[in-house]
Amino acid sequence: MTEDQIRELFREMRDEPVPPDSKARVRMAVAERTQSWPEKLRRRWKWLAALVAPACLLLVALTMLPKKVDMPPPPVAPAPPVAIAEAPAPIVAPLGPHIVRARRHIAKPPREIASAGANLIRIETPDPDVVILLIGG
């Protein structure tokens, strides 16, 4: 087919009227494709709610059921007799160096001097164990 023949075919098709049912089918298909999903859901929400609500209620009821079933305790079998054996010799660990824990010395606050007219001068050094007290009277 040449270009001229295709153009002639389109002109003939343009002159023929389109059946109304074809127009209606095309328009309905286009309208369905252009609708957003909330619009599609809006039509069917009542049916969906009628199906989903009982399912949710059933699920809640099943989760609230007690799961523990009271069973009688199993019968207790008598214990088999135990043969008395000699106690094994205790395992002695090899002796290592004796470890002595260091004692912590906690600094005590200085005693207060109970003198009525005494002057006290306290000198602290960078070493926390050395404090110089000068007492004058």
C-alpha cells in the first residue's frame, strides 16, 4: 500500500458514521480508566465494610480465648534404685602464688580542736595525704 492509498482509506472511514454503541463503550472504558482509586473504592466501601467488620470481630474474639487447658498431672513413676558408689577423690588444684588483697585507706576528716581561743591555719598540699595544721593560741 502506498501513502495515497492509505489516505484514501482514511477519507472513506471518515465519511462513514460511527455506531452509537461503539461510542458509548469507548467513553465508558475511558471514564473507568481515568477514575482515581478512591473513586473506585467509594462505590464499594459499604460491601467491603460489611465483609471486613465481622472478620475483625472474629479475630478479636479468637485472640481473647484462653489458651491454657487444664490437664491432669502425669503419673509419677517410682525412681529406680541407685547403687551407692565410692566417692571419687577430690581434685586438688595446683597451688600458685599467694594473692594478698590491698586494703583501701579512706581519708578521715581531721578532728576538730576544742580550744576556746585557739587559731587554726590549715594548709593543703598537692598530695592529698599531706595536710599542714598550724595551731596558735
